[in-house]
Amino acid sequence: MSDNEQINRLGVNILDQRVIEAGHIFREQLTSDSGIDAQIEIKDGTKATGRLIAAQIKAGPSYFSNEDEHGFWYYVSVQHRDLWINHSLPVILVLCDVDERECYYEIVSDETCVRTSKGWKILVPRNKIITTDSSLDLVSIASPIVAASDYSIHAEKDQSHANARRVSLDIVVHPGIKPASKPWLGAIVRAALKDGQSSQYHRDEFSERALGGRPVDVVWGFVYLRDIDRGSASWRCRFQWNSPSLEKSSRPQTFEGEQDGSGLVIDWKGNTELPKFLDERRASKADYLKNVDQLLTQLPNVQDALSSLLEYGDQSPHAAGFTALSEGFERMWDGSFAAPRECQRLNQAIQELLSTVGNAGLIWAQRTSRGHSQVRSLMSGYRDDLDCLDADISFLRRDAK
């Protein structure tokens, strides 16, 4: 082992110790993933939360040579800066002073990256040291908390083959007021992965007889922003997890993407940077508001149909066509572009409106497999939500003029 490798190993060990002292979990990432050396998992008391931070570790005196009164400047290439900024986990840069056994850190973000003539630099402050006092700051940095209402699994399939239990998932997210950021979508992937890993579903009695009681070996799936996007395969990311205990001969071929060391790989549409993807498709304010107005002209039709279903049920003249009406309403929205930055609040409300209408159509289509009282309760809630969203969107639309 070279001198540099020994210093880096010492830095990893020091950070491991400091993270444990701060009350969290440290995992070195041995699987190759350029620019990421380890993960920190947040603990709540004695319980692991699943909330993660990716860490890039640099150890040794050379990383402390560019300093000022505020901290230490670290110069980073365009490639690594883009990797960290667009990672599905929040990334911190950690500089380890192996002599003092201290670990200085800073989150990598648009705000902390400073452009230079050849690339970027990040100031790692002197006063940000991983100790017991930094525990809460690490909590604030970690990947978002995902609620059960943030996503739904619209298709769970048993794809078992030979000696491996394989489960596939189609996941539709419900952004609401949350931006569809990579960290948030990555957190949804990890939450849905747990659902897949604990799946008890079998496609038929033969599969259950052969593999019943066996842990899931492989989970893969796709993440969509809307249910309607599933038909056109317009996924935001895809993922695959292979159990470390599964024999290599039984593992399906894994695509390229972000790896977290646990067997999970996330592919962001050929590693396309999501912010760049959105910026290239950002609509003008005039075009965006025109699309909003066209959608809102049809909203009363959906509201009236929903009211009719609540009053007359299957005897309503809208009973046979409500699901098609809701799907047509969703298709009216041109999802090929991103909203102007000044219309983000309005766009969040529009996305929630589309999700509500789509969910109402889905529940109505499934009414024969659900209890009457449950369907009525859900549809009544959707009707109330549409009234509130109509008022909110009308206000935000006027404010956007």
C-alpha cells in the first residue's frame, strides 16, 4: 500500500469514528462509484432511519494548503462537481486532518460551489467539524423523509425465474408541493425498494409453491411523475437491486448508474442531469399560462361529473365515461416542458390537480373491487380537494400575470 493509500485509509477510519461519536452510522462504499467514498446513515436514538448522506473523503496535509481565515479551499473538476450536484443523495466533502484527527465538512450545492477559470472550488469552513455537536446538522443535510402518501405502487409483478425471486414495480410519485428533485426521487426509490424486498405476492400457485417463503432476490422498477407517463415509458429513473447473497450466475444483467454499495443501482435516463433536462425544456411564461388556461376550461366538467357520481353512483350519466374523462383531462396537460421558475408554486398546484383527477379516475375504475363506502369516501375527498385546488390555482394564476 502506497503512502497516499495509507493516509486515505487513515482518513476513512477517522471519519468512521467521528460519525459514530456523532450518533450515526458510517458505511464505506467499496463498490466503485467515482467521487463517492462512503455513506452516512442517520440514526434516531438507536433506530436507523434510512436517511443517507454521500461522502467524498480527502485526507492528508495537501488538502489543507489552500486556506484563508474562514476555511480551506478545495478545487474540483467540472466532472466531479456535476456528479455531486446531480447525485440522488446529498453529498458532503470531508477533509480529514490525520494529525489532529479532525474531519471538516461542507455540503456540495449550487450555493457552496464557486466557479474558477478552470472549474470549481468549495470552501470547507473551519467551524464545521464532525463531532457530537454536528449531529443535528447532519440530520438537516440527509436525504428527505418520504411519507407513504408521496408515492404509490401502480404495478407489482412477480418476475421470478429459475432459482431467484424477482419482483418488478411501477412507481408513481405524488409531488404535491415538493419539487421532484433527485434526492427526493432517490429517497422514494429506497422506500419502494423496501416494499419490493418484503413482497409476499406470487403470480400463480406454481410460483408460490416453488419459491414461497424465500426472500426476494431481485427488485427492479421504474419511477414516473404521473400514471399516464407509464404508457409512453416516460420514466424519470429506473432502478435495480440484487441481493448480495444471490449467486452471480442467477443475477440479471445490471445497467449502468449510481451505486450505493448495497446492490442498488439507479439510472437517471442514461445519467442525464435532471436540472439540465428541465432547463432545456423550460417553457416561456406565455406558453405555460396558455396551457394552464386550456386545462382550467375543462376542470368544471370534471367537477360536475364527480358531483354526479357522488349523488347517483352507477346511475349517473357519467358513470361509464368518468375514467376516460379523467384520463383525457390529464392528457390535456403538455408535460413535455418544465414550468418557468416564477410559476413554480402554480405548477405545484397544477401537478397536484392532475394527480387528484387521475386518482379519482383510477378509484372509480376499481369500484367493483372496493367497498361502496370506501369508494364514496375517497371520491368525496377528491371532490373537496378539487374545490380547494380550483380556488388556490385561480389565485396563483391571477398572481402570475
